[in-house]
Amino acid sequence: MGTPELFDEMGQLNKKDIQVIIADDNMSATLFLSEPAKEEDPYTYEEVMRALSNAGVKMGLDDARIHHMVEEQIYNTAVVVAQGKMVQDGADGYYEFEFETDLKAKPSVREDGSVDYYNMKLYEKVSEGDKLAQYYPPTKGVFGFDVKGKLLAPKAGKPICAAKDLPCQRTVIPIMQPLTVKLNTVTMICVS
């Protein structure tokens, strides 16, 4: 049993067939135009757009590519004509430290083979008013969409939360004397 033959209103054999294939994840739509019979008119832009609309394709259409397919009569070739936009999740908040954070408590070996315990770097010295770190708040992310028009929500970044005295921004700071750490209005941590 072969493929059924389609006839138009005038009883003429109709070989025109527009196929719209939507990916399983709805992030792309592919268009396939079968070659019409010689006596048939070529596809029109309106016919193709109607077929895409009937298939549920609403967003991410590449209008120039669709026009190109119709005008250049690109038949029997699958062409991606719509693409969704991937969602971009937000970045978590973070600190950029202005002091050495990777202190190695290892003594250095001198040229004569002896070990120098005196100049070991066990902590970072800070003074009042020194900028210790810059806090970068989390980002919300960027929305995406699929070709059927469904809006895809991003996952927002998370703030760094832990300090009792700081509103949702904490870092570990070596304290060598009684100091207080406070967060000013431009979210910089300063020693006072």
C-alpha cells in the first residue's frame, strides 16, 4: 500500500506537502517542503506560515530562512526554521577578596638546607579601613522560550548567607585583635 494521493478542489493531483517537525524538547522546528507537481503552483510564504502556526510554532522563527526556502524553492530538504532560546540560570553571589586567601603554613627551606620558621605566612595583616573584599550579589538569570511560546524561567542565583552581623553576606576573616567587620552601602567589607 503506497502513500495516498491527494486531490485539490478541482480534482487535480496535489503533491504539495508541508511537514513541520518539532524537536522533543520544543527548542527547534524543522520545515520540510515536498516538491510540488509540475502543474502545481510553488509554495507561498503564507502557506508555509499557516502550516507552522497550525503545528504550534509561535516563537523563534527565522523569517529570512523561511523566505529563502520559498523563494529559492528548496524542496525535499529539512531546514531548521525556528529555534528556542535557552534559559540562563543566575550566578550565585560571591566575594572577591583583596588579600591572600590561600596561606600555606609551610616553612621555606634556605640555600644552606636549614628551615625558616620565622617568615612563615600564617595570616594576612590588615589595618583599619582596609578593603578586605568586594561582594557581588547573585544575578536573577535570563528567561528563555521554546518554539511553542512557553516561557522558560531561570533559576535565580543564591546569596552567600551566614554571618550574624551581616545581612546575607559572610566571609571568614582572620582577626588578630578585637575588630568589627561591617558592610557599607556599596557592599564592601571594611575593618573598623
